[in-house]
Amino acid sequence: MDPRIYIASIEDLVKGRATDIYFVRTREVLEKKGLCGVRVRYEIHNYGLPKGYRWAVYAGLEEVLAILKGRDITVYSLPEGTLFREYYPLMVLEGDVCEIVCYETAVLGILRFYTSVATKAARIKKAARDKTVLFFGLRAHHPALAPALDRAAYIGGVDSVSGYLSKEYLGLEPRGTMPHLMILVFGDPVEAWKAFDEVMPPEVPRIALVDTMYDERYEALLAAKTLGSKLWGVRLDTPRSRRGDMKMIVEEVRWTLKLHGFENVKIVVSGGIDEKQIEELRDVVDAFGVGTSIAWPPSIDLSMDIIEIFDEKEGRWIPRSKRGKLPGMKQLYRCKPIVEDYIDVPNVEKRCCDGSIAKPMLVKVMDRGKLCVDLPSVDDIRRYVLEQLKYVEL
């Protein structure tokens, strides 16, 4: 048997085939019993954040709309990139039950993946404050997800992504440094740095990896003397077995560079970076390369449940939900992100503490399969996230 790649096609997603079997069987039962015409409203929400989390970043809306486009489904949603807490309504899907039922798996999968990654990226960026965050986490996931993974991380606030495909898919210029592989193949860090400088165009920053063969302080100074003013920065990716006190290593490198007239050289630290490490190092480091902690974050658990069923006889929506869930359509009214939010029934006027009128956040974005809003760019969503981060703490 020839090897194959086990990924669902876009056609599988759009036709609702990337689903769980019990949804397919449910649709068959409803069809046989003449219940496919029952109109329902599903709500997507979160009923608990990971331990220590105070908020999350809602992401993945564009891809959900892409797979639902053309279906007889109406979608209400928060703007992509909105910060939220437990119990907030994030999205409502409205339509005939058989039109929606087989999309639950894909919709939740997209939103959960994007939201989990974007939330961790936002936490990392919040911890880093004004320091640069580079996302290097593609190797932690299936390569088919590379553009989506870069998009989710960028939405969350990282300053750049490393994926080669992100230029084509997202319009983002990928950034990166150099791997240990290159230096080991040359057998000499100086020769590797020189070769990189000779081959790469001027717009590519010269960031030398300085922990491959010798002491970080020695290699950093060697790189500075080799590349001179061309050197933008040095990257320390020191293995845990050699790391010791990372802050002291960085301070030693920085002092040595300054002592020899290279105080403008930036220091990038990567390898096992999380919020805690960033908080410990941000005063002495200029940029962080973060991979696995963003690519495999704590999961933001999302649920999708029926909250209303349309009564044809009465001509109105009837609140209905399973036990433990709140029935009925809801609205998020926002004054200040997370700091002052209100959840209430739709179409009421909520006043903020300062007397202004709260903004209703859940809006119709798709009307029976037709998009009815202009979708923001990935840069617009990122700016929206960063603006909200000013109001919250980790």
C-alpha cells in the first residue's frame, strides 16, 4: 500500500463530512421522522477557563463562515479577536436542525483550536510587554495546519511568524533566524554566519545563533566581530542541560558585547519559553522566540448547545436547553473589555458606569448563508486584540 496523508479536504469540511458519526445518525433519524424542518438556535460558549486564566481570545470566525457559506444558516457572532470570560455567548447558529447538525464538530474544532492558540499568544505578548515575540511553533503541529497556526498566533498578538506559507496565505512576511543544523554542517560558526550574510538579501536581519559549539559569551562576541554593524542580534537557544541561570547567561553576554563596543546588538532568547520565563527575562532580553507553549496551549473548552426552538404555531422562539445550560438568546453588552461587561437578553439598553450606552457585541455576520459584514484583515484583528489587552492583567 502506498503511503498517504490523512487530512480532510476542504470539500469534506464544506459538505459537513468532517463530523462525528452520531451527528450523521441523528440527521438520518430526524429525516425519517419528518423533523428536519425544526428550526433551532445553537449557542457556542465557554463554561470554564484553564486554571489561572482570567480571559480568553475568541478566534476562528472567518474559517467557520467559510465552511457555512452558501448553507441556509444564519450566524450571529462576536467580532473575531474579542476577549471574553466564562459564560459569554460567542456565536449563535440559526437554521433547520438538519442543516446545522453535521457541522458542530467542525465549527467547534475550528473555534477551539484558534481560540486556544490565540489566547496563549495574547498571554505571552502581555507578559512580554514592549519586547518582540516571534512565533516558531509550526513543527509542533501537523504541517497541514501551518497557515492556520501562524494566523491564530498572530491574531493573539505575536509580532511575527515563521511559516514560509504565511506570505501566500496571510500576507505576512515570515521571519526567522538560523538553525543549529546550518552551523553544524559548516562545522564552524564563523563560516556559517559569513555564508548566511553572503547569501541572504539585505532586508533579512542578521541574527546569529550563538550557542552551538562554544560558550554563549564567546560565540556572541565572535559573531559581533565577524559581522560587525550588520549584526542585528544574537539568539540564545541554550539546551536545558546547559542552561543554568538563563538570566545570568544573558547578562553576561550583554556585558561582554557592551565591553567590546557592541551594545546595540539585540539579544533573542528561545527554547521552552512561557509566561514565567518571559517575566523573569524581559528586563534583559530584546526579543523572545516562542514555539511549543503557543502551539500546544491549555485548551479553551467550547460547547455548542441548543438554546431556542422555533414554535411554528405560536410564531416565536421558545427558550429550550439541556440541564446545566442557560436557555434563550443572549447578548453581550460591552463598556470596557472584561472590566465592565454585561450579559442580558437582546435588544435592551444597558448603561455603563459612566452613563454611556453599552455596545451590543453579538451581531449578525451571515444571513442564510450570505455574508453580511466586511471581514477584517489579520492585522486589524491583531490590533483589536492588543487594544483590549491594555484593560486586562494575566
